[in-house]
Amino acid sequence: MTFTRMFVRLGACLHRLPKRNAQPPALWPPGITRGPCAASRTQHTASHSKSCLWQLREDYFELSVSGLLMRFDYVWLRDHCRSASCYNTKTNQRNLDTATVELGIRPSNIRVDEETLFLTWPDGHVTRFNLSWLVQNSYEGQKQRAVQPRILWNSEIYNEAKVPAISCEGFMTSDEELKQFLKTFLLYGIAFVEDVPPTLEATETVAQRVSLIRETMYGRVWNFTSDFSRGDTAYTKLALDRHTDTSYFQEPCGIQVFHCLRHEGTGGRTLLVDGFHGADKVLKEAPGNFEQLSRVPIKHEYIENVGAYHNHMIGVGPVLNVYPWNNELYMIRYNNYDRAVINTVPHDTVQRWYVAHRALTTELRKPENELWVKLKPGKVLFIDNWRVLHGRESFTGLRQLCGCYLTRDDVLNTARSLGLQA
């Protein structure tokens, strides 16, 4: 059942006290110690009402709404009180000093009406929770809810979707156009803005419409050709295999922006691969491999000594990064060029890691997962660097690109301010 349907079905939550000797409803798991008053604390709805049941346990409060069974620690319930003295609704910040809450606190009284849970604490303070708020914010609710909805794609899925690009004029002047652009970006991990003047200044202006620009050792907005001015293969005419950028940062850059200002030659198409789609295939076909890639920490390293540039960056983290409560993938750190010596795991783990990495690499290199795009002047590409791998084919002639990195937090901030889930 979706959360939307769950909220619709919430309805009235009536309750009645069972007889003192009545057995607790089958909803509650066996093996839990009950005091002499446990039966009188078991509440359930009348047969004609929507399902809402609750019970006081020794160490936590148990609540079921529309079939979702939730458990709340009493300290958690007191700490999350939204009364005026505990929470400032103007700043959305907590007023309550959590350190003053007794860790062994228990409510002295509790009741549930049609939509609200009321808890009275020993000092007389009353906490009120809307049941739908508890469903949305419970651990059990979060396990069933994606942090960010996505559409996983290969080249066929993406091409059949016929995802439209956004015109520069609408992108810069209309919040609705910006919202549509960000919706596309969040769903697919890539999005395009067309009719942008082929200059570094115009590219910078377009990028700033979405987020703050993240300055790195490559500068704020970079403009490069195949002159090998930096110690990186990207500054050559060679082909680049699929990878994510700045894997050697402790926090890799969230968004990458590319704009081809001119190309007088052949080749140079850009390769895009949905890393989450590849990881999902590994999860379904070999969960053990997915677990290896999400648990084993690996170093990535960037060493540069070219001209005036002297850098040594090291980033540590698993190839796949997941939220621990729902196993949702939120970042892939994949770059075979910059992967450092594997010295963070014992010998008996290394072989299993290589097997898992090979499975992911095989999936990412399947031709059906490759989306090839020819970047041209006027077409700016935004890439979710935590999700979509990019590469390129070799090329001839003069090829000039500019671009930048964006701070991920600010991109998501812009999306949320426009009403999108991110």
C-alpha cells in the first residue's frame, strides 16, 4: 500500500478498553514481558473503524495505523514534542534541551482520538502527535519510503521516454520551467538546457540558476582543451571509460556541468551510464556482491605534479553508498583510473570484493546501458555525479569544453523549495 493511500484510509481511530482478562490482539508479537496491567493498556478499534491499535510496552510505545506497525521509544516521543515550549514552528528548530529529559521517562497517561495521540508526562506536560505525522516520521515508515524517487534507465528506456530539454530563456525566467528541469534531473540523473550562448560566462549564469558553484583545485568554472595542462587523462584526446568524478574527495562533487563551446574535428561523443541501474541489476542477481560493494571501504587517490599544480587528494568510502534504514542507494563512487592501492581490507575479503566489482563493471559496460550524446555549442548538460557515470570517445581536432561542479546540498535545496521530493 502506498503512503498516499495509507493516509487516505487513516480515518477515525476509535478505541475501547477490552476486558481485563482478555488476550491481547494477535497483532502484537509473542515473547514480550507483560506487567499485570498490560491487558488494560491494550487498545484497539471498534470493528467498524479503520485499523488503529496501540499498546504500552515496558520500554516503548507500540502503534499500528492502517496495518503499519510502529515502535517508539518513550525518550524519542518526549524529545520530538511539537508543543510551543518544545519546538519553534517559525524557525523549525527544537527548543527542548534533550539533555534534560530523563532517559527512563514514561508517560503517566495516554489516549488516542480520531487523528491524534496524546501523551501526558509525569511533570504534567502534554505532547500531541498527529497520527499521519508519526506514520511519516517513524523508522518503520522511513523503511518503506524512498528518500528520492527515481527512474532507473538504460539507453532504450531513456530514449523511449523522450525526455525534453528546457530552453534557456524559460529556464532562467520561469520557476515552473526550473521545477520541470529539476524534476527531470532528480528522476534520471541528467538534464539538458538548450540555446545557451556558447561562452563561459553564459554557462556560469545557467549553472548558478540551480545552485552555488563548488570551487575546487580545478578552479571555479573551468575551460579546457586537450593540452595536458593538468595531470589528468581528461586533458587529452584519449577515450575515457565510464567513471564518476572526484572520487578522491571525501565528499565527491554532487553535480557536474558540461558545455562544449566548439569542436573542429571528429569523435568526442559523451558516454552516460546510469550507475544506479547497474547497481540494481547486481542487487537483484547477486545480493552478496551488492553487500560487498556497499560495505568495503576503498581508497581513491589523485596525485598531481604538473607545472604549478601540486595536489594529493585521498577519498575513502565504499563503491556503493546506501542509507542503512532502507538500503536505498544514494551514491556510487566508481573510477578505475583513480582507485588507489587496496589496503583497507584484509586478504580474505579482497577476492570477494574483486568478484563483486567485476560483476558491477560487467553490468556498467553492457552496450544496452550506454547512452551516447554529442555535445554541441548551446547545449548544457547537467550530470548527477553521485549517480550517472560519464566518459567519452577519442576525438580529433580542437575540442573546447567549459563547466563546473555544483554543491549538491544547494541543488536539492532549490528542488525542495519548489515543492519537489529530494
